[in-house]
Amino acid sequence: MSIKQFKDYKLSDDIVRALSDLGYQAPTEVQSKVLPLALEEKDLVVRSQTGSGKTASFGIPICELVEWEENKPQALVLTPTRELAVQVKEDITNIGRYKRIKAAAVYGKSPFHRQKLELKQKNHVVVGTPGRVLDHIEKGTLPLEKLVYLVIDEADEMLNMGFIEQVEAIIQELPTDRVTLTFSATLPEDVEALCHKYMKKPVHIEIKATGITTDKIDHSMIEVKEEDKLTLLKNVTTVENPDSCIIFCRTKENVDTLCDELDRSGYPVDKIHGGMIQEARFEVMDDFKRGEFRYLIATDVAARGIDIENITHVINYDIPMEKESYVHRTGRTGRAGSAGKAITFCTPYEDKFLAEIEDYIGFTIPKLQPPSQDTVAKSKADFERKLDTEPDFKADKSEQLNRDIMKLYFNGGKKKKIRAVDFVGTISKIEGVSADDIGIITIQENLSYVEILNGKGPLVLQAMKKTTVKGKMLKVHEARK
């Protein structure tokens, strides 16, 4: 009998409830194969294409298996990019919300000392990029002695980006008695060698794709001279009139130029590339996820592991020079069972890149003629009407989960010898409140944050104004967003 729902697995009520609030209806194919084995703590090598639900397939068992009482990290997740590290951290926090699972993300180009302070606190899961994780290990700021679970996410991307030596250096520092899960869209020899060297009789799981790219994506290619690309882009977007579109360029300069050009033409547009500061990149991705603008101009930095639902179109304004990039870029659309379109512009001098891509994906990309002037003219009115309409804001999948949560600030922490259990003990004694209503607790040197769930925040806030914690009267108010 095949399992159809999450509640049919050996999962606690806290995890099942969070999955339900996140709108996870039933396990995807990769989740249904990984979950039972991961819950039995078997080493796994999972080959599954992007957009198949890999993060939850390791996030769910990790949240289930870690012990809440333990203060030091029990799971380490390695990701190739900063954006993916933050996204995985958010997904794990959401899945483990009612179990009060605390996750931290560490990555480069972000203040080391701030991450060091966060790692000093109670953390069940640490997610990070290899370079920064190695930094923390070498400086002794990431404790490893309680680590039981290692996840290597997007292992093939680690290899492509030159991180595989750092990954190996990290593995050599970890306890040998651990569970290791490796996830990869493809399985190059170096990744396979790494798995055999450091894993214990790993079970191989392969989710057969209908090809190297999902059958939900409608691929096409248009031949164009370099100097005619902008006109073609405007014509294609007028005719296609996408709800949500990523346009990929090869360089930061092209991204900047194209974004300015479309902005001047009245497109709701923004951009992301590696030359931007990290906070700006996160902000742009959050705005795009919410639907505040419809066109995102990006370099390949946005193609790696970013999970945004309902992207209807991907346009390769510049054809990718690496065949793997084509799969990562176009995999941003056609996710979670939705249909999508991938349109690639190819100049007369780029045939060899196209041939490599077609050889890699195993089919010829259909060649389209540019839209005729007549078709463009007929589409103009609808296109301009959509430009003038207010964006349709998308609800974040964690919105339902976070709606009933209030975060409280207390002006006491480690220096006053206050621990998480002190807050749980005190707050759960308030009439009408139980330990199940308490979320993630963060204790710093001189202050603490406590999340109150299930709409009980106002009740706890009032009660704590006249209740002591460990004999100490603390100032309390709702934390700033």
C-alpha cells in the first residue's frame, strides 16, 4: 500500500500540523521514497531533479529526529549558495515550528561576529555554505560534538562551483558516527566517489525524470542578432504577457543595462546578481516571491536552488555557456506540477552552445519565428492593461503558520542565568496556556525572544507583565518585526 498522506508516516503531531498549515497536501515522489528510510536513519544518496520537493524530504526527518532538549547543533546542511542556505533555514524553521526547532544560517559576505553570537545560542540545525561553515569549524565557533545528521544538498552544484574540497574538509572534522544524506540532480563521478568514501552502505534512490528536464516545461528557441535582442524581448513579452518571468543574462553589466531599459519602458522589474550586497539580494527575492513585480532580470546566481512557485516564463536573453546552467535556469519554471515556458534567444554565433545543450537534455529545442508585427500589435492592449494593474500579491506559504504567532521580547538572558526551560515552565502555568503554545525561544546575553503560538500572544504578554521568571521581574513587550 502506498502512503498518501504525511500523517501515515511515523511523524509527531507537531510536524504533521506544521505541514498541514504550510499547505503540504501529500508527499511528492522523492519525499515518499526518502522519508521512511531517513526516519530509520539510513545513509542515502538521492538523485532527483530540481523542483521535486527535496528540501522537505530531508527537512521533515531532521525536524522529527532532533531532540529539542539538546542545545548544540545536531544537524548540518551544506548548500552551494547563500540564497539556498537562507531558504533551507526558513523551510526547516517552518516545518519544525510547533516543535520549537531552532535553525541558523551561516554564509559568506555576512558579518562573522553576528553568526558567531547566533551559534553560541541553542541551535538544532545549522545550514550553511561550505566556505563559511569551514571558517566556523576552524575558529571553534561551530560545536560539532553532538552532530548526528549531515545533509549535502545540490552536491553536483558544489562540484561545479569548486566547493567539493571544502565539503571533504568539513566531513573530516565531523563525528564518524552520523547519518549522511546526499541530494543531487545529477551524479558526477567526484560526487559518487565522495559518497562511497564517507557514507555507510548508502541506499541509492533515483527519481526518474521524464528527461533531464521536466515535461511540464514548453521549450523553444528564437534566432536573433545581438543588436535585435532588446526589440525581440519586448515583442515576446508583449505577446506572452507573463504573470511572473525570470530573464537570464550572462553578465552583471547586461543585467544592469536590461533592467534600466525595461524600467524606462514601464515594466514592473527588478534585478539580482552577484555584485549586489547580500541584503539587497534577499530583499529583491522576497519582493519577487510576494509578486511585487513581475519581471526579474538575473545572472545564474538566481538559478541555483531558488524555489519560487508560479513562475510562468523563463527567458534566456543570453544563452548559457554551460549546458548544466540551461537545466538550472529553466527549472525555475514548471515547478511543483505547474506548467511553464522556457524561451531561449540564440545569436548566429552561438550554435555550438545550443548544440551542447540539446545533446545534454536529449532533445532538439523547437525553433520559433519571432512574433509578427501584426501579432505584437494585437497583443499590445492586453499587455499594457496588465502593466497598469496592481500586482496580485502571493501569500507566502508560511503565512498561515505565522499569522497566529506573536514574538515577545524580554530584557533578561544568559547573564541573569535564564534558560529556555525557565520560560516554558513559567508561561505554561498561565491559565489558558500550555507548553504547546510556546514556539522558538532565543536566549542572548542580555535579552530573550519567545514566540507565542495559536493566537495566545496578547494573553501571555499581559500575564508576563506581572509574573517573574526564575524570581526575576523582566520587562516584556512585543518584539519589533
